[in-house]
Amino acid sequence: MATDRDFLDYVTEQVALGERLTHKKMFGEYALYIDGKVVAFACDNSVFVKPSTAAATLAPGLPQRPPYPGAKDYPVADELLDDSDAIRRLFVETAALMPVPKPRKPVAAGKRAR
């Protein structure tokens, strides 16, 4: 089951970080980014936060399950969605712990789409 756009809009509204929070559709689901760093996934209308010390410290009781078949368990932050301050803090502190994304390599001239 793919994540509904309405659910993604609700998560974005609750996190309330404006343009700092972006998303990218991947296989019917979404990766959520803060300042270019992946912090969570929206899969099957649930929010899976990247495992980190932020999640362990701020929300140690969150249930865990894999966001997609074959993945490791991630904390599921659905219960925090009604608490905008809590979900925002979890996302921001998770982002602070994530590495800066590596720069993308330029596409070779012969491989560019025409």
C-alpha cells in the first residue's frame, strides 16, 4: 500500500519546518529530508524515523518495525504526529546526527538524456 499524499501533507504540516523539510517519492513511498539529510521515511501511511541516539533518547518507547520488506527495524513515530513540537524536535535532532550527503558526480557528457 503506497503512502497517500494527504498523509504526507499532514506530516509536513505537523513537523512545521517550512522549506527545510522536503520529500522525494521513491517506489510509491517517500523519503523525508531536512536540509538535504534523510531523517525519515513515509511508508504505508506511517512515519519511520532513522534509528539514532535522538530517537532512543527522545522517544525510547516507540514501536519498531521495518518500513519495507527486507529493511531493518526503524522507530515508528506515528504516535508523535499529534504533538507538533515532539515530532519536530525528533526530526531536527535526527538530522543533526546524520552525515552530510555526498556530492553527486556529474553525468558524463555521453550519458545525458537528450
